[in-house]
Amino acid sequence: MPRRRKVITGKQPPLEVDLTDPQYYFNREISWLEFNNRVLHEAFDPRTPLLERLKFMAIFSSNLDEYFMVRVAALKEQVAANVARRSVDGHTAQEQLGMISQRLRPLVAQQHRHFEQALRPQLATKGVYLLDYIDLNQEQRTYLQQYFDEQIFPVLTPLAIDPGHPFPYISNLSLNMAVVIQDPANGEELFARVKVPKILPRFLPLPEHLRLQQKDVPAAWTAVPLEQVIAHNLESLFPGMRIQEYYPFRITRDGDLEVAEDEADDLMLAIEQELRKRRFGGSIVRLEVHASMPELVRDMLRQEMELGETDVYEVEGLLCLSDLFALNGLPLPELKDPPWRSTLPSRLRRSMEVDRGSLDVEEDLFAVIRKQDLMLHHPYDSFSNTVQRFLTQAAHDPDVLAIKTTLYRTSGDSPIVDALIAAAENGKQVSVLVELKARFDEENNINWARKLESVGVHVVYGLVGLKTHTKVMLIVRREEGRIRRYVHIGTGNYNPKTARLYTDIGLLSCREDLGADLTDLFNYLTGYSRQQSYRKLLVAPVNLRDRMLSLIHRESEHASNGHHARIVAKMNALVDPAMIVALYQASQAGVQIDLIVRGMCCLRPQLPGISENIRVISIVGRFLEHSRIFYFHNQGKEEVFIGSADWMTRNLDRRVEAVVPIDDPAIAKDLEEILGILLADNRQAWDLQTDGHYIQRRPATGVSEQSSQRMLMDMAQQQ
């Protein structure tokens, strides 16, 4: 693929431009931090209901935990190994760590300042009080003293640190207190660590009669941080000693797994061993401390943990704001988004009596699919009444012979797994590829794999060196003496819980070529196969990259020949350099390109002579934008695809992914309409600027606010 192209800008002579030059790329780590900044902005936006703002605060913190466990840990490993490789934007691992620290510190300070100075007071005006222990009255303190003695004290284990007691192991993401103690017998200053137990609520609620009451504001909830209750009762842990000082701190460890698959006789056993290492042994990559912690204590912790000064993050206020997720469970619907109940696609309804609220549902999903392909758009369309019912019907249908599916992530009480078990117990041939390497779901998937194997399901764990990320299901059914194959191909996991929170697209079909392709794909996944061609599917790492590049180059050729050319692509991340070069070339040829990229985007839009025809937006809202949709104009013979793959090197080269063309014209038009609605969003859309910053769209004067997610919810209800 040529990487240089003559560019003519104005009347200047042709310039030789190297499209791989680092100046044309954003750093992926900083781009991810910009995404998390957009998440944090939802916590600042007064248009977001109050408890939802707390939820976004929690998501921001939870995202950061994973970021340090994976991305920062990987960069630190590169530094330790003296890896000289530079990122696509030209930076070493050490330089990137410095960039992360510089960008992240003001964000963290901004988050905590907003929580303490804005959100906590706003919560109080609604009767929700998160109090500090020092602000309690005597009656409240007496209650918490008794609660401490009965419920907390027996759980705590103070750990001394001295020559006879080495520095204790600190578990990942645990909240702790560094306690400075004085022995009155000799005046010696001692040090101890107390872990705040996770088995107790982070915020201890007070009984109704002790809630803080304000005039005209009914007290809905009053609570105190658990660590403050422990801190004010430390004398019980160290009787006869003087408590001098106490300071909360928290650590983050390397959480990625390193499994040498080609050397592992038993992949499940190897991953279980690595999970134990994650829990008990990953190197520390971040130390969070309260701003009041003095340098002496901070340096002692830092040295014991072998951390540099840039690895320490100072926090004003409460540590671990991810625990704010708990407040979203308060029974205060007026402070939350209106509840959303997914609807049933119109083709699955035989009749509906609106006044009486009854719904006559089409029972035979196979009959519906035989008539025409069916597109599902979650969470607007119900997952449980479509995908889940599709599998459940197959599990109990006497004409179904076999079920094959992939499981990347699923819920802890998964009805999907229950249906697969029922199918096996009903005598079906059931094959499931459980991806044991799904990050942070490894343990859950091991448990599911064992449960499935115990009832006779054929369970496989994927291919050596590849994660199986595709979301596909194949149902083999006998109908009137012939075999018919039904398929589901989607962009999201078979997880009923996330299907209510993530936007995803799914296709239900019985097209023969798709059924044959999925048969070949499952043979590739479960047996020995070097399948290199598929009838319809674009499969990574086989043909997906080449096919996507050829589709982009085709639009470039059309534009070069004077025809209208357009690409619209929606994905979670755009990182792969070859795909970015192809998009730059397409822009130079005159292709109009709109990219809807939720998270990381390393492409720099609107560069004169390079990407002036490329616009990039990100949508962050109530639902997590997770669907992948790809549109190519193709001189009016439009082609639309959906699938599981982002344009990242890992997805294109190191994962098994499946992208499917949409052959049904009506569904293709529906997908184009969805893309159009997303591109018109002026409520939750952010425009990526040439310098890497994002600017949130606001309605122009006289223009109504258009939230794409709100519009899609309204459209689903109006069916």
C-alpha cells in the first residue's frame, strides 16, 4: 500500500507528504484520557439528573482504575525492559508516562473539587447527606460507636510495621489507613496499616431517626464514610497507645494477565494461576493519598512500594469515588433518568391493545426470520424478548439439532448460559467458545465454562495467540426434511445486563450464505482449519483488514474519478495506523468522511491537505455507544456493515472478529438513518479538533436540542 501521495494545496507546488509522520497522529493514551474527560463532563452538566452525575463520577474513577491496571502498567513494563519502540505519534514509553501524569492530575483535582464543592451541597438540598464524622452530633456518634463495636471492629486487622513486622502486602484497589502511633511508655513513634474492609458498605447509613433534617427538605438518606468511622475509633485497635495521625491511601496494581498459551498444557489452569498473581502479586503502579498526608509518611509508603514521585496522586476529599455507584441505588427516581423499558420490534408483535396494556407477541421467531432478516437495536429493542428468546426457543424446539455460540462476556446470573444448559439437557449438540482471556471477566468465564462442561456442552477456549471477540450464534434446525441454519451476528456481548446499558446492533437471519459462513467460522474456532475465504463475512484476522482497506480505497477511486464518495464509520476506537493512512488518502482524494468514534481516536481531522474532508465526533450519554456500523456510498450502490471489530491493530490482527454486510435494503436504510441521527446530535456529541481537544456541541440559536439517544428512544416507543 503506498504511503506517500502528492498533495496540492492552493497554488503551492506539489508537496511530498509522509502520511506516517508522527505529527499526523494523536497519542492513544492521551486520547483515552480525553474520552474519560468527556465522561467526567456528564457529572458537571446540570442537564444531567443529580444521581446520574454521581454515576458518571463513579464511572470516571472506575475507568481510571482499569487504565492504570492495564495501560499505565504496560508502559511501566516497557520502561523497565528498556523498550525503545516509539508510539505512532513518536513518543517513548517514559515520555508517555510523563504526558499522562501532566494531563491527568488536573482532571483528578477537578473531579474531587466538583464533588466536594458542588455535588455534595446539591445532594443536601435534596435530602441526601454524605456527612463527615466531625460534623455528627453526639447521638449520631453514639450510634456509630455501637455499630463499630458490633459490626466493624471484629473484622479489622491492624498490622504493625517495624523491624519485626515487615511492610504488609497491600491488595489491589484496597482502601487503607496509614496510622502513626506513639507508645506512651517510651515515647517511640510507631507505624501501622489498617485496611478498610470491602465486605462492609463504603458509606454507612444512619437510621431514619438520626438522619440530618433540614427545614422543608425531607431527609431521604444520611451516611458517613466507613473509613472515617474506623479512624475515629482507632483507640479500640491500639489500646494503651496514643493515636497521633491517620491518613487514607489506596493503591493500584498491574492487572493484566500474561499467559504463555503455546506453553500451557491447560489454558484454564494457566489463567487461574495468573488470576491469583493478579490478586496477590502485580506490581504497584499508582499510589493515591489524601492531600493532608505529610511528606514523611508519603515517602515511607512510596519507598516501600518502589514508586517514583510521579506515581503518587494527591486527592482532596474522599478517595475511591467509584464507590459512588452505591448512591445510584437510592429510591429517588426524581433524581435519576426516567426509567427506560426496551420495546419489542414491530415485526414481533401480532397485535397490541394499547389501552389495556396487553401485548400479543409473535411466538415463533424462526417463522419471523424466514420471512425477512430482522435487525435489533439495543437497548431500544428488548434483548430478553429477542436474542435471549431466540436461544431459549431453540433450546426447547424439538426440530433444533445444534446450537453454536461464542461467549466473551456475560452476566453473573446469565439466562443465556441457562438456555445453553437446557439445550444440552434436551439432547441438542451444543458448542460454546468461552473466551477465557476476556479481560477482568476471566474468573467469571472459567466458572461458566466448568458449569457448561458439567452438562455435556462442548466447550472450547479459543485459538492460541488470538482472543475470540466476535459475537455470533448459529442454530441448526430440521425443517420439512431439509436443514436450515439461523444466525445471530451482533456488535455486543450476550449479556442481558449490559444490553440494557450499551447501544448495540444485531442481525437475525437465515440466509444460506451466512449460515454456511458461520459453520466455517465455528469449524475454524473449534477444530483444525485454515479457512481463508468466506462467502459474506469479513473475519479477522483472515480477510477483515484487507476488505475494509479495499472498501476505503474504492471510495478514493470514485472520488478521484469525479464521483461523489462518502464514508461513515461508527466504532469505539480508531487507532490502527494503516487504516488511518487509508482514510487520509481518501480525504486527499475528496471522499467526505464522517467518523463517530466514542473513545480513542489517533487520527487528526481537518488538517489542510491531509484530512480536511474528515470530521470526527464522539457521543457520550446515558447509554454507552458500543455498536460498530460502516457505510460506504459506492456510487449509489450503498454498502452497510455491522460487526464486533473496531479499527484497532489488536482487533484486525490479534482477535477473531466478524463483520457482516447488510443485504436487506430496508435494514440498510434503517442503519443509515441511525447514522444520520447520530451525526445530527447537538446534545451529547463532541467535535474533535485538529489540536486533539473536543468541543461539545450546543444547539444554535433558535435550534432545538437533539439528543440522538433520546430520539431513538422516542422512535422505539412510537413504533
